[in-house]
Amino acid sequence: MRDVPEVLAARIESGAAWLCHAWIVTLADDSRLGFTDHDEDLIVEGVICRAACGWTAGAAHQELGLDPGLASAQGVLDVQGPVEADIRAGRWDGSRIEVWRLDWAEPDLRVRIGGGQVRRMVMAGERLTLELEGQAARLDRVVGRSFSRLCDAALGDARCGVDLEAYPGQTCDRRFERCRDRFGNAANFRGFPDMP
């Protein structure tokens, strides 16, 4: 649950005109860049959030769906100069983004409303779209191998080793017997056929 200061909560509910967004990007080397949709630079979390090189108002949005922790942020970013060079050099790959809602007159009056790790970026002219992966997405990752009677390799991949040209049109049901009898590939079977 977010800890929203009461004064800020009241201003958010009233739709007050002095509220804005700030985005803080933490690159892989831990350097930080800041952007805001306000018309003047702001300092948020000790980072100068630049207005002249920032997102347009309302640029960030959450897309609801079944994918865990995914969101996208898009907007017009002045990608000329060092920012564009950093993006093209890959320094933004895997960077972390924090999104803040704040009172521009009192930047310490703020609440973190989201964020995540950059999973993908698309640049088209001056428009930059970031696909963010939230913390929940980490729970969906497979780490290591699963123990199963069935093979977890794909037919013909490097782990399987079967030459697909020698078996045109063949499919595999991932059972040990099929691997051994049809493909003569028991030594490369990637399952646990003797598992109880």
C-alpha cells in the first residue's frame, strides 16, 4: 500500500493544477537521469528532473492484462544529444524507472506511483516507448530446470541435437520412448524418465 501524505491525497482527489509527474531513470552504471512533465526543472530524490527534455503530460499509462507486472510508458522525449547517444549505445538497456506524482510547488510532497525495469525500447523520431517489467514479473521467470518425465528441449535445438533434415515432418511428444526409438537420441534426452 502506498503511503500518500494527506495533503497530497487531497490535492490529487481535487484534480489540482499544481500536480505533475516525474520519471527517474537509473542506468546500469547507477547514474540517474530525471524528466518531468512540468514546465520547469524540479529536484526529486536528489535528481534534477529536466522539463525541456521530458515526457509530455500524461505520457505514462498502465496496461492491465494477464502478463505479470507489465506496463508501458510512452511520450515525446527530446532524444537529441547525450540522451540519444546513451539510448543508442545501449546504456538504457535494463535500466530502472520510477514514476512519481508530486506537487511542483513542494516537490517533497510526492508519492511513488509505479516503476519497473526497462524490458524493451522503441524509438521512432522523437517518440520513445518503454516497455517496463514490474517486480511481479520476476515471479513468472523460470530459474533452473523443472523435474519432469518429459523432455524440456525443443526438437532439433542445440540441447536436443536431432538433425531435422534427417527426419522431415517429424514431431516429438517429448517422451523418452519416442526419443530413443524414433530418433535414436536417448543420450540427449532432457527429461527424467525414471522419476516416480
